[in-house]
Amino acid sequence: MISALAILVGFFGLMLLGMPIAHSMIVTSYLTLHFFHPDVPFIVVPQRVFAGMNSYALMCIPFFMLAGELMSMTPLFEKLLNMSKAMVGHIRGGLSHVNIVVSIFFAGMTGSAVADTSATGSILIPAMFKEGYPKGYTIAVTVSSSCLGVIIPPSNLMIVAALATGQSVAMLFVAGIIPGLLTGLSMLVVSFIWARRFNFPKSGDMTWRDRVRYFWESLPALGIPVIIMGGILLGIITPTEAADIVIFYAIVVGIFGLRCIPTMKQMYSSLTRVSELVGEVMFALGAAIILGWIFAIAQVPDALAEWILSITTNPSLIIIGMIIAMLLVGTFMDPLPCILIFTPIFMPIAESIGMGKLHFTVVMVYGFIIGLITPPCGSVLYVGAAIGDFKVDKFTRDLIPFMVAMTVVCVLMAFVPEVVTILPDLLF
């Protein structure tokens, strides 16, 4: 128990001192071995870091990221945007609703909240500013809706969660569909209420002929989620193969089919950005793997589980406690290391109160995802702030209704397992 407490204090202490999270995890691992397990050679740390990154399932993460970059360079994203305008643009607060709807569609192609924020924000944030939407609300709705990119499949975080819990990536993808759509619906409710309350502008009416035309033109873009989920569910392709095919599809249809060939400078910039993101993700992943192993040998999960169960054995209180812990941890840690670090801590507790592994995994991922829009460390907040040239603390209040909406969906998922399990039960 003493070693477990020392490890936790050391890890969070290093982060509070300003050390990057991945570096904090590796330093904590070395210090733990030095002081508590001197018989274990230090060479184990780099070996386990590499082993954590050496997974076939993780190969699809860079490919989905690259697919998102290719989408943003072609007219495919613009066609999704036009279709979203045809669906909800004529309602008061039209661009606000479009922001959410286009994120729902774009989420089915990239698996990344940062990619969604970059692509959607670069177009819609200036457009909403021009139509007179408040700056704070504009950035808040953009970054909040980008969270759909890591709930609706394909989801890079679901891939990591599958690695951490030993489950099927395809099953987790399917389990995220209903929670993702419910989240989008809850955000639309907030958007509708705010639009009426603050008299947001309409984006203009559109004839049914134009709506049909925009829907028809968006079919090439809608083919991407069909390929991903259709191929996976039919057992024709694996998620990794789906990611490869999506890149090929985006090149053939988006670049050559629509005759929008990017410049060498654009391609170099996109490949550089993807390489940097993949490097960050993989380094954090490997560091989280070794810290999770350190937690295991130091019996941190057992100590925490014993402490929590000594306080209460009421399943409802334990679920609420885990959700609160996820929300708090998510305020200063990225979801990826959170998933890998806290899975071995929370999963035994969840199983002890009867939560199924699939149910728990999706609730846990969702709980940590809320941290993406939670100050001070939410990563998408700073992407949105950079695009909108607006400080994070200036739109924190505008984030609250969207954070509340996501929290309500999270609690609903936790206490109504069918929200998560009904589609996997039907399809697998």
C-alpha cells in the first residue's frame, strides 16, 4: 500500500511540476524500479515501451489520421458541409447546427477529435464569426462537436481501449454508434435552445431541388463510413485494412475523381503533421503501457479497489464515483494515457459490481473523452482557440452546456447498458 501511494504521489507530483505526461510516466517507472524493485533491470522499461507500440491493431491509427488530412484537402469535406446545410441550415442558428451535423458525418471518417476541429473549425469558425455568432459560443460548439470524432467509429481511442482490455476493435466500434448519435442529438438540443434564446441568425432557405442535389453530390464522401463499417461488420476486412482502403478511396475519389490535386507543399505539410501526431500518440502509448505494468507489479489497482470497496459496495455509488474520477482526471490528462493507466484500476471494480467488460470500456472511454473539452488541458480547446484567435479562458463558460449534455449521456450509458450493448448483441 505504501509503494502504491508513493507511485501515485510521484506521478501526479511530476505532472503538477510541469513535466509532460509521457515523460512523467517514464520517470515514475524508472524511480519505482530503483526504489521499490531494484531486482528488476532497467532495460525492461524501453522493452515494454516498444512492446506497447508494437501492435497490429494500432497500425490503423496513422492511416485514419492521414485519411482525415486527405479529406480536408479535397472537395469531399465541402460536400459534407453542403449536405449538412441542406439538412439543418434553414433553422434559426443554422450554422451552429451545421457545425454539429457535419461533425457527425466527418467523425465516421477520421477517428480523431483534433482532425475534426481543424477541418471543421477552419471553415465554420470564420463563417460563424461573419454571420455574427458570439466568438465564445462559436469556438465552444466547434470543439465540443469534435468529440464526436472519437465516439462514432472509427475511433482511435476505441482502438487503444481494445488493446487495453483485450476486446475486438470491431465490437467497440459498433458499441460507440448509439452513444455517438445520442451525443450529437444532445448537442443539437443545446444548439436549438441557445439559438432561440440569443436569436442566432438563419443561414437562408434552400429549395428541395438544391437539397436533393447536395445530397447527391455528397454520396462520394458518404461512401467512406460505408466502406469502414460495412466491410468490418461483414467480416470482409479488418479495421487496419479498412483504414488502408479509406486512404486509397480518398485519393482516387477525392483527388483524382474530383480533380482536386493538392500541391507538393500541401502534401508535405499534411504528412509532416500526421507523422508528428503519430509520434506523440505512440510515445504516450508506450509510456502508458510501462506505467500500467509498474502499477500492476506495485499492486496499485488492488490497493485502490480495496480502498473504494471499503467505503461502499453500492453499485450505483461506485459507478457515479468512477465517472466523477474520470471527469476529474480528464481535466489534466489526455484520454489516451488515461485509458491505459486506469483500465487495470477501474475494470476489476466494474466487474465486481456486475458491469460487463464491453459496457465498462465504452463508458470509460466516453468519460475520459469529456476531458478533451475540459480546461485547462483539453487538447482540442487549444486547436479551436488558435483557429478562432481567442483565448481559452474567454469561452470556458460557453463550454458548460455542452459538457453537461455529454455528462448526461455518460450517466445514461452507465446506468442503461443497452445503450452500449444493443447493437453489438444484434450484430455479433
